[in-house]
Amino acid sequence: MGAMMNRLIQEAAKLPPDEQEEWAAVWLDELASGRRWDDAFAATQDALGRWAEEIEKEVASGLDTPMDFDRRR
């Protein structure tokens, strides 16, 4: 376990039991949320890769042009 996690646990141990439970619920929810985000992001990578290939083909064939973000209106 890392130093920061040890410090977190030591500080949390100083809290009253009901507050420890509240904080534990928040931290566990955050961890679960992070895992869900990672899973959702990973699941989109194949589709994003296919879309990028399609766009590259459209640009190469002249059907589309890349955006020029430096150009002023």
C-alpha cells in the first residue's frame, strides 16, 4: 500500500465510526465510477478507430476536408 493510502486510512481512523462509513461509501462509489468510465471508454475504441479510418478515406478522396482551427471567420 502506498504512503498516501496509509495516511488516508490513518486520518479516516480518527473520524467517528458513522463518518468513517460515510466516507468509505463515497470512496467506494468513486472507485466504482472510475471503473465504469474506464470500461465504457475501452468499449468505444474500436468504433472510434473505424470512424477515423472512414474520415481519412473521405479526406483522401476529396469528399471532405480537415477543419482549419487556426482560420478566423
